[in-house]
Amino acid sequence: MAEMAKRSEVKAFEEFVDENRKAVWYTEYLEEVQRLEKEDPALLEESDITIEQLKKKLEGYIAYR
């Protein structure tokens, strides 16, 4: 069975990356995920998409240092 992405990871993609339609540093994306998890621990639960699906959505938006 495929590993599911956390709800915080999906929300960070939708609100921080995709909504702004700009590339972000991967470290900034991770910081946003952590911020969301602190604000709402329920976001630690599994989402309805796999980590692999989320990675494909992130392609083209994420820059690495």
C-alpha cells in the first residue's frame, strides 16, 4: 500500500505553493508544513493522496538549495 501524505503537506501545497503560483524553496515549504501542524494538530492525519502524487504536484514549484 502506498504511503499517504499528511493533510498538512497537502494544505501547504494548496495554500502556500499552488495558490501563489510561484516557485518556493523546499525548506520554506517544510517550514510552512511545520507551522500548519503547530496551529492544527489534526493536520498530522493522512490525506486522501499519496506522497508520490503530492511529489508530482510539487514538481516545477520547488527549488532546492
